[in-house]
Amino acid sequence: MDEKVLVKKVEDYTQAGKFVREAFKTFGFEEEDEVIIKPNFLKYNDPLRGCITHPSVVSSAVEAARDSGLKPLVAEGGFGKDSADKCFSSFNLGDGVNFVNLNREEFVKINVGGKALKDVKVAKSALKALNKPFISLPKFKVHHLTGVTLGIKNNMGFLKKPAVYMHLNIHQKLVDLLGVFNPSLVIIDGVVGGDLSESKTKPLDHGVMVASNNVVAADAVAAELMGFMPEKIEHIRLAAEVFGVDMDKIETNVDIERLKRSYSLSFFSRVLGKIGI
């Protein structure tokens, strides 16, 4: 069966909620209990810098989840111990929303059983997403080690920090991790993308959002929208092989070429990538 990916031109964040609601309507979500919503809050940052998932996308997902009968729990760690807390307290993510800073939790070792990643320590609340439906809200961004940081890599926020142990053979480890943390709905924020670096981003006004119930297909389409060949992004290619996604048969509702932009890594990011740190 061909995988479907919803792609829409979203000029600014006042339109993000409409896209999120359409994503829920298109792909549905049947889980009735508490559900993890995992944004990319790498650090406390101006949401218009392109580094983190915009709060309007998160609040819209919270509202749509509630409307679907779900009990949302917004969970994130970020790079620093307090990164998520600063985002939770500073951004309006909805009334009465439950949050958890994964970096401040007890960590539990889980069995992954992958080719490169055998086991890993994850935050206790992340167990609510372990082999269970959850919602991933990643960002259109480049990354010095993986080329892009989209839905598949967003799972690294569940892990104990620092996660430098993931850097060696990171592409295979990300695919291994996807075997136990596989979102049922992914909505990727590309209204303002993150260019040049994953942390010191240069904002790129892209004006696009992507959603799917298949994160591999969503990442493949998003990578192409960023100007990359998805089959040359190793973790996307590997994930497509492992999870049976034919990238030539992904169904989209738009002409990708018309919405493409050209993202790239800065010289410093490329150097870090070659060093592997």
C-alpha cells in the first residue's frame, strides 16, 4: 500500500492550527488514553528563529487531541536540563496542559534489540510512548551529523542526556530506536525552517507543513522539500528499507517541486559532521 503524506502551503503561524486539524481529520488517532505529544524544544529560543517547534503548532495539537477524546501530555527534554521547563513556562501551549521535562525524570533502561542499538536509557514518562501511539511534532532543520532533523530523529528527546553514545553509527541507531518509538501521527513544522545549523539556526521562511501517519514517508517528503535527496539521507533510506516504505510510491497532494527550498549546512557544521561530534 502506498503511504500518504499531507503537504500544505502554510504562509504563517496563524494558519498552523487549520493544518493540524486537517492532519488529525485525515489520519485519525484511535488511542483513547493519555497520549504523548513530543515537540522539538531543543532549547529556549525565539520560535521564529527556526530552531524549535512553534508553540502554535503544539497548542493546536493539544486542542485537536482533546477534541479527539485524548488526554495529551506534552513531553520533551531538550539539550539543557531546564530547556523544556523554560519553553513550557514561557509559551502558551493551552489551558491546563500537562507537561513533563524528560531531563528531570528517572531513567529506565529498555531493550531495543537493534543492529547497532541494543539497549538505551529513556525517561520514565517516555515509556508511555514505548511501542504505543504517540504524536511527534518535529521541525524542518538541518543537522551536522544526520543531514536533517525531522521526525525520526525527534525520538532522541526521549533519551538520557548527553546522548553522545548515539553519534557513532547514528543513522542505524536512529532506525533501531524507531523500532520501539514509532509515532502514529507526525506533523512537521516548516513554516519557518532552521538552516545552517540545528542549534544556531538561520531562519528560512519556507511556508510549508507536512503530516502523515508514517514518519518515514513524512521525513522523505520533508527532506525533499528541503532540497535534499531523501535516498541519500542514510537514516531515511535505512528506515524505508526496514519499515517497507517505497519512496517512489509515496502519495502527496501537491507538486513538491513548487514548494522546495534549498537548505544547507554551515561550514562549521560540516566540519563537525566530518569529525563526528
